[in-house]
Amino acid sequence: MPLLHIVILALVQGLSEFLPISSSGHLILAHEALGHRGAEMNLILDIAVHVGTLFAVLLYFRKDVMAMLCGCVCTAQGKGADHKGRNMLVYVIVASLPVIIVGFILHSMMPDMWRSVTVTAWCTLVFGIVLWVADKKGSQTRTVEDMGLKDALIVGAAQVLALIPGVSRSGITMTAARFLGVSRTESARFSMLLAMVAISGAGALGSLSLLESGNLALGLDVLFAIVFSFLSALVALHLMMRWLEKASFTPFVIYRIALGVLLLGLIYGGVIPS
């Protein structure tokens, strides 16, 4: 694949993965705009840019990652666990189980289900509005540490919807957390911690496909994709977390509504295929 196309896909993924605007939806649109290069190549490059964003979130939230690891190790050794880190790890695991189970089933039986521009457009529009409602109604008082297992399971159940392109994994988990009264920055924080598990699972499946292909050129393409998506994701994470400290999700909602309406107009107007 041309380097320019790889850079575009990496930037699209890196900038959209952690923003509540649907990275999968934007990747589908990017592939449509750039032209299909084969289902296997597109899938593997999609996974590669996800891996780059995984490295970015691990680096950005390294303190939380270390706290969870320390809590786990201390508990296993019976040395008096770091309860905050241990509880956070439990919440992340509980919230990740639904999407892992459902995602594995769908990947095995219907890997390309719902991968259409029409589905992406409608979900971008509808779930953008849902995010706006949650952000307006949710309080600003609760933190991740205030959450319980029930809260984590609710967010995890909502994350299953992100298997549909256009819903947005980060968007739907932040939406659920806001409905539960978790503050904007803490909603984003918990969503990013869940991203580590979700992206790791997708990366593992993609790595198997890459090893089976045995294609060196494809391997170099993957390396470039990881690097560019890593750098762009770091920038997006920093800007979003800074923004949410003092403002709302409204700009992301406006973007989603505008994009959804534009795509639906182009689809039903016969300009682009559904």
C-alpha cells in the first residue's frame, strides 16, 4: 500500500480512537475514500493502527497501569493490596468481559457484519445525540474510584454496542459513565483504561493474520502504521483530556451530527454507495 495511504489511515485512527467520534466508522470512510486494497490487507492495517493507539494509551495512563499492576501483585502476595489499584483493575476486567465475549462470537461468525457506510452514518448521528443528552444530565461529582461493580458492568454492557461501526467505543463508554454521574474527565479516564483491553484483543487477532501471511512488505507497512498512529493518538489524548477539564462534549456532538447528516444526504442522494 502507498505510504501516503498508510499515513492517512494511521492519522484517522490515532486522532479518532480516543475521541467520542468512532474510529471504526472513520476507518470505513477512509477505506472507501482511498479505495479497497483487499480485505485481508485492510483488516491487518486496521489492527496495526489500533496497536499504535494501544501503546499511546499505555504511555499516557502509565500511572494508572502501574497502580493496577501493583494492586494485583500485592493482592496475590498477600501483602495488603493497593485497594484503589486493585479495585480499578477489577472494574476494568468486569467492564471488558461483555465486549470480549460478544466480539469473539461475532468475529468468528460474522466478521464483516454492519460494516457499511449507511450503518456508520446513522450510528454517528444517533449516538452523538445520546452523548449530548448524557453529558447534559450527568453530574460532575463521581470519580472512577467511586464506581462499583454494577457501574462497571453497565459501562461494559454499553461497550458491546461499539461493535457496530459509528457508535464509537470511547463515545458509548463515556456516555454510559456520564449517565451514571461520573465526571467528564473521569469518564474519559475509565474509557481509556477499557481501551487497553479492547485494543489488545483486536491486536492479538490481527497479529495472527499477519504471521500467517508471511509478507515482509506488509510487515513494513504495519510498522509504519503503528508509529504514525501512536504519535497522532498521543496528541489526541492530550488535547481531549485538557479540553474536558474545562469544557463539555458538545464540540464532538456537533461534529458527529454534522458528519452523520452529511453522509446520509450523500447516501440517499445517490452520491456515494451505501
